[in-house]
Amino acid sequence: MNPLYRNDPPGSFPDSWYAATADLPPRRPELRGEVRADVCIIGAGYTGLTAARHLAERGFKVVVLEAHRAGFGASGRNGGQVGTGYNWSQKDLAAKMGDGPARALWDMAEAAKSDLRAFISDHAPEAVYRPGVAYGVYDTKDLKKVSQEAEYLQKTYGYDQIETLDKTAFHDIVCSPLYAGGTLDMGAGHIQPLRYAVALAKAAEDAGAVIHEGSEVHHIKHGQPAKVQTGRGHVMADHVILAGNGYLPGIDRKVAARVMPINSFICATAPLGDKAAEVLTRDIAVADSKFVVNYYRLSEDKRLLFGGRESYSIGFPRDISTALIARMENMFPQIKGTPIDYVWGGTLGITMTRLPALQRVAPNVLSGAGFSGHGVALSGYAGRIMAEAIAGQAEKFDAMAALPVPNFPGGAMARAPLLTLAMTWYALRDKLGL
């Protein structure tokens, strides 16, 4: 079944803490009839909205088509963590791609964070950017590995924002008994992600872009111009950007072969009050070294927002809460029994290598997807560099498109069962501590 409709009513945001604390605009009209545009963008998340804003500011006529609401997908549901770099260590990227390309990719990842911070400062203070992301590890071997990576970043790129913490120092900040230590990256941060998406949509519209909600794209007829078809209308466009990520239905086989939708889940406790300091002593976000990663932070009203469960079918499990809450209470037994006010899930796109998949799928069709849980900054930056490529400056797009992202074995049809088998094995390794 289409991931656009399997888990959510049409046009409705999930019952999340994010939606409950965001100033959501009225629904925008759907596309009807024929519209002519320079660029048609499919998907109104961070990627599509950032591309729309940059293109509109350059004078392009831009139409954005969104099946539900702007910010409906992963952009409005994620853990809110603004991470550094990519889902590979920078040292491994240099070994794979060479020092020069790795340096260019590092600079782009740093620019992605800088762009996000600047936008929030200028346009979306309500998104509440806060610096600091800790990374927890479970044994001394992994602690040595992350310490060496921090040293490599400082020596190679002059990045001095990461501090390595032993078990005691880490526990002084992240009050879980499970970690053997970790790192604290003050060049990373966290935000309220749906407020950020809402502000991006407003900025795109203020620049002149038009957003149509409730306008699912069913088909693209390639050509010059391309014809982008919805249920009640179509857009004739010189250029098309595919920005639906994990919610993109089977519109393009090249994208589907490299990008697979998976689901992740988050719960929000009731406000913890003074007890919040028994979980985190600083206003930072945390992720850890489990393959099925745990990620969490405190909200501005002192709730614990805890994510970590994953599933690899299109549909959500019948019971989201039980396993997710068990993970949280295992991590923080001191808050066991705390009421849970919100539980929600969402779909993201992952790739075989967990690196972004930027592609030129046709001469006038670009795609950016597969940010693999690392997309709060990178996905918007992908939108920016796709806009630049359409405007004739493709160097950064080409550099990110060169990341090693192979097709899933067997293509789109076989990717889910094969990955489910692999992930079941990795989840078992997590439980056994291997």
C-alpha cells in the first residue's frame, strides 16, 4: 500500500507533541487544472521547501505539490537532531573517496548546519535551536573509536567542537547507567522540527513559490517540458525535483531502487518537572551506538522525547507504545511509570550505505532522498544545491551525488524482505551486546 496513506488520515498531522505545540496554518488549496511553471517540486518537507525558496528568490516560477500538508512527513515528525557530518565517519569517507572530495563533503555538511542556524535565527526563532548533541557508547572499544574520530576531525578539518567523555563525565550529563562514555558535540544541536517546516513553507511562499496541498502526484510524463499529473490537475514544468523521500510513492524506479521507506517512532512523556534533571542535566540531544539507535532529548516544557523503535514494513505495528516505552525505561529506570502523553510514528528514507542519494534521474529531473535519519540539516541543504543545479551551478550537487549509494539488492521489489532479515540480525546483536 502507498506509504502516503497507510498510517495517517489524509491531510492530518499526527497526534504528536510537535503538532500540539506548533502554530499550524490553514490548509492550502489543492491543484486544479493546468499550471505552467519553471520548476515543479514534489514534496513539501525540508528538501522541497528549501529548494522552492531558493529558486523563487532567483526569480523562477515554482509550484510545490504536497499530498497532505507542508511538513506532514518526516520533516514534521523527526527527533529534531541537527547532526554533524554524515552517517559515515569522515575518516572512512576520505578513505573511500579521497581527501579532496571528503573535504568538499565536510564543508557542505558544515554549511548545512550553518544555513539551518541562520534561517532559524532570521525566520523561525520559535523552532528553538539549542546547541549540543551527545553520542553514547556501550563499551571501551567504541569509546576509543569515537575519540579517534573526534581527534581526526580536529586535526584534519580544525573542528574542535567535540569533547570525549569517560563513563563518569558522560553520566554527569546523560543519567543512564548503560553507557561506557561518549562524546559531546557542541557544533551540533536540536530544534522543534515541525515549527521549522512551517517557517520554511512561509518563507518559500513569501519568496513567490506556490504550494498546493492535498495534491498527490500520480505520474510524471518525461519530456521538455515534463508533465506532473495529480488527481485533479497537472503542472507543465521545465524542471522537476523529487523531494518526497520515504513518502514518495513508486513514481520513479531509479529512486525506489536506492531509497527504501522505514518507520521510526517517538513518545513524549508528561512534563517531568524537577525530575528532568535526573535524565539530562543539560539541554542537549542524545543518540547512541545501537544499530537500532536510541535518540532523545528534553522538550522546552521538560518532557522526555524518546525515539528508537524501527519497523521495515510500510504499515506501523499494531502496538507502537509497549516496545518503545520499554526501551525508554530500560535506558532511564528512574522515570519508570511516568505517564506518556503522545506516541507517534513516521516514515523516513534510508539507503544501503546510509548516505544521501542525490540523483539526476532524467535530464530535467533531480531527486534528493535517503538521508537515513541524518537529514534535519542535510535534507534542506540538498534542496538548496538542487536549486543551484537548476540555476546552472551544479558543482555541489555533483559532489554530493558522487557519494557511494548503490541500489538495494534486487531493486525496489526485494529491498524490504532482505533488509528486514538484516535488521532483525542487527537488532539481536544490540540485545546481546555483540
